[in-house]
Amino acid sequence: MEAKPWLGQGLRFGLALWLIGSLGVYLVYFSVQQMPADLVARQVAFGLIESLLLGAVVAATYRA
């Protein structure tokens, strides 16, 4: 935790979680299971939004 605005830190945390946790899974789905590219693109986009929101919630909870 740094002395910076909590929202920016939360969004950065959410982005890191998405890069580490979700993006690789969706790329494996695309390459191994041969899912359609538009479906995988939507999963990646909605997964990013979800991770950013969760990161903001965690930061808002932790800023106390």
C-alpha cells in the first residue's frame, strides 16, 4: 500500500489479478478448446471489468 489515491491502487491491483489469473485461462480456452474468437474476446473483456471492479472494492474496504 502506497500513499496514493486508493482507487488507482485498487484498479492497478485488479489489473494485476486479471493478468495473472484470468487472461491465461481464456487464452488456453481459445487455443486448446478452439472456442470462437469473438466469444473469447468477450470473456476477456468482461473478465477485465470484473477484476477492476473487485480491485476497487478491495481497495475501498482496505483504505480504513
